[in-house]
Amino acid sequence: MVALTERVQRLTLETVALAHPDGVGTTDTTAIRCLDWDRERFDIEFALNNGTTYNSFLICGKKVALVDTSHEKFRQLYLDTLKGLIDPAEIDYLIISHTEPDHSGLVADLLKLAPHITVVGAKVAIQFLEDLVHQPFERKLVKNGDRLDLGDGHILEFVSAPNLHWPDTIFTYDHKTQVLFTCDAFGMHYCDDSTFDEDLELIEHDFRYYYDCLMGPNARSVLSALKRMGDLPEVVTIATGHGPLLQYNLHELVERYRTWSKEQAKAVTTVALFYVSDYGEAERLAHSIVQGVMKTGVAVEQMDLRTAEPHEIRELVTIAAGVVIAMPPQSGDFAPTAKAALGTVLAATHAKQSFGLFESGGGDDESVYLLRNKLQDVGLTEAFPPILIKEAPTEAVYQLCDEAGTDMGQWLTRDRTIKQMKSLDGDLDKALGRLSGGLYIITAQKGNASSAMLASWVAQASIEPLGITIAVAKDRAIESFMHVGDRFVLNILEEGNYQPLMRHFLKRFAPGADRFVDIKTYPATNGSPILADALAYLECEVASRMECSDHWIVYSTIDVGRLSSQDGLTAVHHRKVGNHY
């Protein structure tokens, strides 16, 4: 049933003939799954534990349709495999679920092989493709409820699913096979030899992580898509764009999407983030801010200014406690639409909200400062200074965005935080405070981005291998430097010599600020800073993480350790109360 091609630097490809729902024969549908075994990150801020896949599908009726292509890194492997399945000249339609490059990266290559192909997609997708492929092509625009008959019973029905997680997303339902092709939705970044979701326990962590990162910020759009899916006949297989196809646990996982999205949509505190998606940096910059906000327990709803309806904008701004805006371009086909949408945002804001602004990196953005003045005149509070993009964003810029989002979330939840600090029983609070710990500073470097944090919840956790655990609050800036595979240094502070370092690293730093100004450091072998005044240091690598309500328990193995003084003692932290630090 499964044929594997040659392995190319841990890039493999499998083709799978999908079985018919009645168990007799096949569906005339073939999954082409490109397995990226070793990919560690999806964009800069999305750490992966198990690689990912890029899934494409070939449907053969009297006419032939290809649903999506693949990532450009699979160019030769994918095209050779496709030619082995079918002569590209026999493909009639290319269905674009959405135009993100990991699914449409080979569209131009396919059109060169078969220029007669009709590209099928939402109106916005076709407009995006014109800028992507730079060549004329036949097109068919579809909207929710439209159908395409391939013959032999393969009647394809299209479901509009904007913002999952791009504004041009459509689902495709095959009435003959009862397969729903959903691209990013219901997917996960998980790579193994299993084509389907047989083992729920194995994949459910990655399924939830993927939802939180990509779908959670668009919870209302998820609920809208689920409602449209309800108008379809029975779905027996969800053919995702990433990870295993859903068949064994389909209903369970769909209901999890529904439950999580309802929880997000009902969140007491929500931030509305408005941006213009493109092939520049706006998507990734926005996602970094989203990740920062969500660390604080605040929900985020994203909306694309190109495609949003005025009533949708007004509704979202009305329920939002904070508004974040990526400045749209001043020129181009979408500029008038985006500018009008921006006016709708401004008209709906009110004085009780906070705001943040950032440039999208396109080089032709509207002025941040004009809009900043207007929002301040209305009475909104600025949660973080404008983020200005003067050159191609680096890891330091993405980290700045993450920290800016966290600052906004902390500002919006300040009353809740104070209430929680007062919530424990007096005796229990004091008793818990008698748990003492050492004083440490975690330092980390990733590219040109760096971070540091004072820590006291540290313990040795294993001997073989040598390992420690560190409890890191979810809303700490350094949390994004402590995913599986990341490296850092644990600096152990010395009794009688820790006060200057403690005071420095307890300061509140502005987003993107250098934590190491006026601090003497030297580089560890893993690239992270070692504090020259530390008693000792350990070079560590994150091996696993466990979620514990408001903290992550990070288990890390130790590679290298050094002691600066044989006689020095570790500084110890004694607390009076146990419900905050």
C-alpha cells in the first residue's frame, strides 16, 4: 500500500492510495506525503519536536485534480514522484487550499510542466498567486458551496475557511470518497511512518500545540468553518496538509477544535490583531506578537485587513481589551481596501483599550506615528512602543515582538495577577514560602537574540545523564529560548556576591532591550553568555518540557560545568510568602 522513495538528507516521500469508506477497493485518490524528518522550527518562533510533513493529493476521475503541491525543498523528489503517478499533461485542475509557500511552493514548476492546468482557488488566493508565479495561468475562482465535477462521481464541493490560518483558505470535499481536504486546519507538525492517526496518545500533544500556535488566534474563524462543515454529508477522512491524515480519531479531534475554539471565543480578555498577510514578514512578525500575548493567558483574534468585512472588524474591536495593528502598505492593489479597513478599526476603538503598532516589513508601510497620535487622542493606552522594521527581520526582532506581546498581555491582566497574589490562605501562604531555593540566572543566545532570567526553582533531576529541572513561568521572555533542543547556561550565584546581579536581572526590561548592558560576560561553548561574577555555571540542553498550569517544567541535560571558587557557597533565596516571587 505504501511505496517509499529514496532518502535524501532525511527528506523522504510516500505515496498512499486511500481506501474506500466501504473498505472495498480504493478511492482513486492518492496522498503524496513529503516527510521532513529533521525540521526543528516552523518559522523562527514555532519549535518542532517531531519534524513535519507537507501533504498533497491526486484525485483521478474522468478529469484529474491535484490538491496543493509541496515545499520547494522537495522540488525534484516531488516532481519525479508526481510524474511516476501521472503524466502532468493529464492533470486538469490544481486546487489551491491556500497560498502559503509550504503548500504552493511548486506551483510555478507545475505550470511550466503543464501550462494548460486550470488553477482553482478563492479570489484572494488567485490574486496572491499572480504575485507568486509571475506567469499567466488559467484560473477558476470558487466560493463557499461551489462545486466542480471531475466525473466518475467525484463531485468536489468547496468550503470557505478564511484565516485558517491564511485569509485565502478553502476546504475541498469529495462527495464520492467523503474525504475533506483541509490544508492547515486539523493538522499538526508530526512526522513518522504512520499515514493515519491510529495512535491518539502519540499525537495529541502535537495536535494541541499546533492548534494553540496557528488556530487558537483565529478561534472565531475556526467556529465559522466548523459550522460550514456541518452542512456537508458525512466526512470519513480529513486529509490534512501537515502530519497524519485523520480517520481513526476524526470525530474526537474535530470536537476538540470546537471545544478549544469556544473557550477562546469566550475568553474574558482578548487582543485583536489586524495585519495584511503577504509574502514579506507581516505573518511571522504578527505570530511572534501573538505568541507573546498568549503566554499571559490572554486570547488573541487575528484578522486580515484585506479580506475582513466592516461588521467583522467592528465586532472584534468591540470585544477586545487590546488592539495591535500591523501598518498596511501605502500602495498596491490592496492598499485602498486595507486603508478603509484601518479607518473602521480606528472608528471602533475606545478609551478603555490598550494598543500596539508595528511595521510589517514591506518597506512601504503607512506611518506608525500618525496612527499612534490618533489612538492616543482617543484615549487608548500604549502597551509597547512602536516596532519599526528598517531591514530584514532577525531573530532579535522576532524576540522583540514576542516580548512586546507579553508586555501587552501583562498590562491587560495586571488586576487579575494582583488578585491571585492575594488569594491563598494566610497560613498556607506562609508555610509554602518556607520552601527555599538557590539563586541562579539563566542566560541564552539564539542567533543575534539573547535573554536572561533570575531563577530560584531549580533542582537536580537525574544522574545518568546529568540533568536538572527549572520551572519557568509561561510569560517570561526567556521561555521562547527553552524549547526542546535549545541550549542555555545556568549561572549559579555566590552567597555574599549576588546582590548586584540579582538587582540587575530583576529590573523590568523594555521589549528587545539588551539584558547584558554593563554586565561582564564571556561566551560558553554553546554560544550563550556566562556571567563572569557567577560562582559556577552549567551548559545545558533542553530535553523535554512539561506543562504545569502557569509554569513550564523544563528538563535539561548538562554538557559542561565549571566552578570559579572551591570555597564559595550558593546564594539561597528565602521567601516570606509562597504565592508569588
